[in-house]
Amino acid sequence: MLRIGKLTDYATVILATLAGERARLLNAGTLAERTHIAAPTVSKLLKQLQRAGLVDSTRGTHGGYRLARSPEQITAASILDALEGPIALTDCSAGAGGCCLADSCQVSRTWQRLSAAIRKSLSEVSLAQLAGLDSRTPVLPIERELKQLTRRPA
């Protein structure tokens, strides 16, 4: 099953909270209270998000965290990359040399296309959309790709 991990889900909730409070710095304690996520988990995720360049931090008494870019510029793909690593459905989708069956595999090309379509779809969904700050619904490339893959030949 293709599934996003709990920590990635929590990180998205934290980022959505920051997106809704763009004018203010929020510390880890405040984010924990607002999101109902345990403070140690919030702190751990904020460090990962900062390393990935998704949030900036300011030290000091009045310090805290804020988004490093506007929520429209942060994509679902960048959030997943920060927490889960590069997105790939199979070893062969991750890049060359990932699978010992690559030379004889008949399905790798389709898996690679699907993986690329999912990646493209995730890149077209912004944090603003995830957080409900942008009401536009994207037309996801994965929907088009699935239609092409499931279309029966005439």
C-alpha cells in the first residue's frame, strides 16, 4: 500500500498551521498546543523541516518558526521529500541501477511512468491548497496518466 507516514502527516499539519499565521513567529510549544501534536514530535519535525529549507527559525525570547517561502511555493512533493525521501513506487522508479531485473523487466517502464505522474501531481499541489487557503482544485497529471494506462486498445 502506498501510504504517507504519520510524521509526514504531522509535518503537513504543522506547515498548514504556519501557513495560516504567516505574519507571526510560532514557537514549538505554541505549535504543539494548536496542532495537538506532542511537543517533542513538533520539535523533531521542525528541525527536519528547517534542514529541508521549508521553515526558518529565529532564536531568542521572541523567536519561533515561520515558513521559508509562501505556502503557494511549497509543494506536497517537497514536503514528502523532506520527510520520506525521494518519491518512487519501485526500485526502478528511483533511478538507474536500483533493480537487478532492469534488463529483463517488462513492467518497469509502466511503473516509471506512474511514479513520474505521481511525482508531477504532488508537485502541482501547494501547501496553500493543502491548508485550505487556496480553493482551486488542481487537475492532477496522475488522473490523466491512469486514464491512458487503463484505456483499452481499439
